[in-house]
Amino acid sequence: MKVVSLISENEIKVRPTFMALQYLLAISLLFCDSNLAADASLETEWTIQRSENGIKVYTRPEPSSQFEAVRAVMILEDVRLSSLVALIADTEACSRLESRCVESETIDEIDQTESIVYRYNNMPFPVRDRDMVLRLKWYQQSDSRSVNLVISNVTGFLPEKKRRVRMPKVNLGWKFVPLPDGSVEVSSEGHIEPGANLPAWLLNQFLVSAPFKTMEAVASIVREPLYRDAELSFIKEVTP
């Protein structure tokens, strides 16, 4: 299967602690492993945790980690690939998709297919604020027109900041798969190591609600004119 890189030209106390964990987990849905659902054998490793309003959320153990991976899937009708890409690529939309995102900006555009993004989440006390520096890479498959966004943390671009925990491991992304009936399967998958000795058992308790809310937000916001009408020269839509 031939893979074509996308080409871009400038387009694009207790209760507070539980809330903070939900916000932190939503990070995993903002940017998915490029192998989402590609192998049926992997499908058996996932355990469905919630299925509601057309959104399914799964979790699975992650090898060599105390923190589980999370995956969310939904199918959207009457939506274009360009609209979905425009929304996820818009750093200004970060706070709408995840309420604790207070800073998201592109700090380096490596080339037309890659960028480096800084992300900062303001967490409620007593959880320390988190930030991350991410490399974003877009791909589109030439035959199926499926679009992948692959994201991982990088070092060497920004020094660590005081009173912020730089997340040591981030593997995230999105995948948009056109279906024969004209709808699009939207999948998101993520695994994070939050750092600063945050207990895994506590974080894993809230691994479902945050991704679910993020997918709900995507389904709603992508219909807004700014994204609905987006025209991206590097995205090839499926023609009827």
C-alpha cells in the first residue's frame, strides 16, 4: 500500500484531583497510533468500556507500562476529510476539545509535512501542571484516502519550565477512514506516561470519560462553518 505524505502550505482534597485526571487523559484524544484497527489480531486485545451515542471507548494494557492505552471510535456522516483535518490541526481549537488546554502553539515547522507543537495544560490542585513538546506528522494513503496523524513527544526544542511537569512519553494520533457509504470512521488512540509519580491505578480509573467527551466535542465542532467549509489543498477527498 503506497503512502503519500500530506503537503501543507500554512493551512492549517479529592474531587479536584479526579477532575484533573480526566483532563489529563483527554490529551490522549487530541492528537493515535498509525496502526489503529489495521490488524484484526490487535482488536482482541482491546476491551470495550463504553458504547453510547455512537461512540465506543476501549482500553488495553500497554506493554512495559503501568498506564493503559485508550482508543475511541465513532462514525460520522456528511463530513469531509478536510473538515476533520482542519479541526485537529487548529491549535486554537485545543481548549474547546479539552478544557484544561490553556496553551497550544506551533513552535517549528520542519517542512510541509511535519511540525513541532508545544502544549500546556493547567491542572487543578493538587495535580501539577503538565506540558509537552510534540512532533506531528500527517500521511494520506493514496488508494483508500485514509488520513493518519502520528504524534510523539520530542526533546531539544524547548527547555523544561518551572512548575510544569514535562510529560516523558506521549504516543498519540488520529485516523480518518472513508467508508463505502460516504461516512467516515474517526478513530483516536493514545498512551501517555504523565510523569511525576502519578499513581497508575488512579489515572486508569478515568481512562474512559475524558476520551468520550473529546469525541463528542469533535462530532459537534466539525460541523461549524470554519471547519465544515475548510478547503485543504493537501487533502484528497473521496469522489463518488
